Amino acid sequence: MSIPESDARRQGRRAPARSGVDIGGRLALDGAVRALVCLSLVLSGLGCSRWLYPVTERAASVSVLPTGDGWHIALHRFPPASGATPRHLPVVVCHGVTSNRRNWDLTDRLSFPAHLARAGFDVYVLELRGSGVAGRGPLFGGPPPQYTLDDYATVDVPVAIEAVRARTGAPAVHWVGHSMGGIVMYVYLQRIGGDAVRSVTAVGSPPYVLLQSRTLAEAVDLLPVAGFFFDTLPVGLLSEAAAPVAWPSRLPEQHLLWNDANMEPATARALAAHGTHGISVGVMEQMAASRDGHLRSADGAIDYTAGLAGVRTPIFFVAGSVDHLAPPATLIEGYRRLGAADKRVEIVGRANGYRDDYGHIDLVMGRHAPDEVYPLLAEWILRHD
Amino acid sequence: MTEAGRGRGPPRRAALVGLGAALAGCAGGRPRPAARSRQAWGPPDAPTTVALVPTLGFGPTVFDLPGVGGLAPALARAGHRVHALPGDDEAGLVERLRGLRDGGRRLVGIGHGWGGAQILRALAAGAALDALVLIGAPLAFGGEQRAVQALWARRPARWGDLPAPLARRLLTVGLPERVRRPLLDHATAPLAPILDRWQRRAAGRVVPAPDAELDILARFAGPTLCVSSPTDALFPPHVCDPAAFGPPLPRVEHRLVAPVDGVALRYGHLDLVAHPAARSTLDPIFEAWLAEHRAPSGAPQAGLLLESEPVRR
């Protein structure tokens, strides 16, 4: 006599085994249901997260420019606010790794370009190749899908700086970069150089690699595996799908991004939905390749960390006290190595009088960033204008 | 060395001490430190002897606060013989460490903050240890943190003389008041001379520069565990992690105490040894590392390797 499954559970007994055909059919059905659930979750995540966490465009205009090697860059302009004291030089603001313009401009309050525009600056937010509206290369017959920091620094950045100088008639620009946005400027200053950049503000931009966190070290170890499967890491897709669970951080890896206590949940989710982009494996591998900590050109011939000694452009290194992607030690090392006499380093954290300890992204998008970090950066730029 | 007690006292006694302290607090007075802090824990015949050296201005109580406990009894429970040495006798530290040598038993030094730097200097002065654990211990000195500059400017004789908000900012992130207050009351070691020395070491630098302690660590023949917290306002990772100053040192392991590496709480300088939560989160790290390095390393009573070059950049 067969016993219904529910009765068997009540009696503490195991239900008799089903026939092979039954089990196979059940497993196939389970698998199909699970696949459908997963698919709908992913699709809803992809489709809904941008709708769930909407953002608006604030830039007055957008220009998409060819780089000459098959890619494009984008410049989003924030003109000086009416009535503000006009400043001498324009400011170019550059996003970090796997990000886009939203890195610096998310909401009315969380927008450093808007902050600078209110202070009278003509501001251009740069999107490097493959990011935001700069877009991907053509699917077929386009340039090689992989690119490196060197491509950013020697092709994209010069195009952006020359375009801004041409439009404004200014002899030079101020450069503000977050994370990789500062690193590309370290490379530009060594590979291109010249007088086109008056000052640099490097926010959470490590001039050398220090894997203090074991979680980060383990993630870096996985890069070769990812590189085997992808030319472009699909970080944007994953981030969009995971936007609803972007805050609070439940996994150690999430703490690489920000200090939860210093991020508004809505900011974290909107940033995950709109501010993340896929990136070439070549860039990631170049940033993580060096085990002695030194950042080098993709062919290994140029040591960009050591080369800072020859840079004479003023640089302001800004570090988050609990930033694990760009630990304070790396920014301090950049300060030590920089050849310029005019330089500054600041660790943004409680021990230096700030309202909270800052991680990597909250340096720009943190709860207190508009009150504490934006004025700090603007003061440096003003002093060099 | 004076030994005020062996093994753990009955829980009732600890409870009475805590009750007395609480009553003193209710009466309007500050709880008075015990006349003599306990200085040794654990079985005298344990195979490993651990020497604890406290950070600036603190005494042995930081390792075993009455009614709360601490790192010292936790290590004793793990089977080690534990001695807490004074933090204000750097000149005598070499002799004190020599005095703890007993036959072939392993001697491990654990230094918290300034105490870790003191152990390194003792190694340079001829002390010998089999292994070393540095908890928030500086290898470089500078004045980059404004909270530290404020500490120098005020130059308190003892920690208890600082305004509570500044002391909190410097020492803790989330240490419960029931622990922080009595610890500060027990922190009666002179602080001002150490601050003067620290300030001289910093030498007006904008950023910390690696100093002799890093070279000593590079030359230490035994294994070392460095532990630091990014929310430690006194000695954060950028002055505690040898890799911050150059290639990682071969015998040194650095562990970050932060949520990013699975430690749920954020720890300040004092929290690293005194926070009750450290017993379940940090002590297992220390214990696992000590167990891992329990086997004779082939370099018993390790001193300094003479052939190593300085590693300062």
C-alpha cells in the first residue's frame, strides 16, 4: 500500500520511491520552473531596476566624439551657473573603473559637477570608451574589443582635453578623477605630459596596487578565469540585476564598494542600476597584474608608479579611511613619490574630523560627501585656477 | 616579575568587584582602579608563554578588565601561560622578556599599539622571541591624523585627562561605556612622555614615514602576525601593514580587521583588544595563528637576522 507523501512526513517515515519515469518528469518540471523563476528574476531585475530607481539628466548638453581608433568618448557639459563668479579654467571630471557619468552625477544633491558649476566653473563630465553614452564599438568589424589603461590615457584623455580647450579657449583644464579616473591622469601626465592640465584631484585613485583585503586578493585571483570567458566583464548587467539588494551589504565583497553607514540606501540602489558599466578585461588585468604593487604599461615597459617622481603637475590625493580598493597607504605612497612640490594628501575619515569613515564610492556619493568632500575638492581647484 | 594571581578567580569575586565599581559610580565618584592589576594567567607549565605589552598609557588591565575579561584570560583558556608586562618600562623590557624564558618553552610576544613598537625595539636591543603578534602597532610615524595632532596639542598626563569625546574618537569605535570608562580609569601609566616621543618620531612630517621598527621587523627571524583596523584612529593599516612600504615581508602576515574581510564590527584602537566582541571574532584569529606556528620553526628563540637589508623605501 502506498502512503501519501504528506502522511509519510507526519508519521516520520520516508515515502516510497517513485518510478524512474516519474522522477525524471518531476526533475524536468522542477528544472523548468526554477529556470523560469531565475529568468523572470533576471529579466525583472534588468527591466525594472532602472525604472524602480529613476534618475534624471542634469547636463546642459552632450557631445560624442570619435577617438580616431574606432571608439568614442562622451562629454557632458555643466555650464557655469548664472550669477556665479566666472572662473578661468574649465574642469574635466572623469569616472572610475566599471562606471560612467553617474559616478559623479546622480541626483541634484549628489552631483559634484553641479556643485562646481554653482561655483562658476565650466564643467565637462567625461565618459571614456565603452562607458555610458560613449557606447561600445561596433559588434562586427570594429576595433579590438579589449583595451587598456594606456588606450584611455593616450587616446581618450587627449581627445577630451583638446576638445574642451578648443570649445572654451582655455589654455589648460583642471582634472578631477575618481578611482581609475585619477589613474588615467597619472598615465597621461607621464605618456603625454605638457601644460594642458593645470591641477589634478585624484579621489580614491591608487597609484600602485596594494591588496590589503583578503577578499579583494581573492577577487583579483579570479580575473584570469573571467578573462578566459569574456573580453568585456558584464559588470553592468550584474549590477543592474542586483540593484534591489545593493544595500545593506550582506557579502564581504560588497564592503569593497562603500561604507554602508555613509551611503543612503536609495543612492546605492540607483548607482547599481545606472552607474555601472561593463569594462574591458584588459583594463582590469593591467590594474591587477603587478604583484610588486607597481602599475605598469600593458606591455610592462613603463613603470607608472616610479614615474610619478618625474611629474610636476600639482596633485591632490584624496583617500577614504576605509577604502579597500584604494587604501590610504596607496594614496600616501603617491604623495611621497610625486615629483611636484605642490601636492597634498587628505584621508577622509573620523580621525581627521569628518562625520564618518569613507569607503571607495562614498567618497563621491556618500551621505555626507556634498557637505564634506565636495567643498574640499573645490577648494583645491579654486586655489589652482 | 610580581605575580598577583594564578588561574581565574571565582566568578562571584569578579561580580563583586564589578558591583563595587558600579556602586562607586552611582555615588558620584569615579570607580577606583584595583590596587594591583593581575599580571599572569594560565597554567605555569604551558608549552607556550605569551608576553603581552599594552599600548600607550595603558596597563595590564587592558588585557583583563575585572568583570569583563579580555585577551589575557582568553589566551590562558586556550592553554597558554600569559604574562602582561608594563607599558611604561621600555628600558626594562629586554630583561623582562629574558626573565620569561624558561627552558625550551616557546615565547611569543604580543604587542598592542605602542607596546608592539616597544617589543620590536626590545628585539633590536637583544631580546629573543619565537613569534610575534602586533595588534595595531606602528611601523611608521607621522602626524597625518588631526585627532592625533589634537592629542599632541593637549598633551594629557593620562588618558583620563582628555575630554571624553576626543578620547572616544581616538580610542574606540563602538566600545561599550561599561568597558571604556573603567579602562580609562585604569590607564594610569604616564602618557605625556610617550606623546612627546611619538611627536619627535613624527618629526613634523605631513605623512608617516617608515621608521626603524619596520627594519627590525624585516630582520626578525620568527613568524609575525600584524593585525590592524582601518577605523583605528591612532595606528591605522597605513602605518601597521609592512606591505604599505614595499614588497611584503616573507615571514610577516597582515590581517585586516574589517567587515570587508568578514569581521562584522568596526574596531578602534582600544576595541582591538578590549571589545567584548573581540573574544569571539579576533581571539580565534590569534589562536589559529598561534596554533599554526606552534611547530618548532627551526629558529627557536629567534632574534634578528643580521644579513637582512633595511626595507625602508
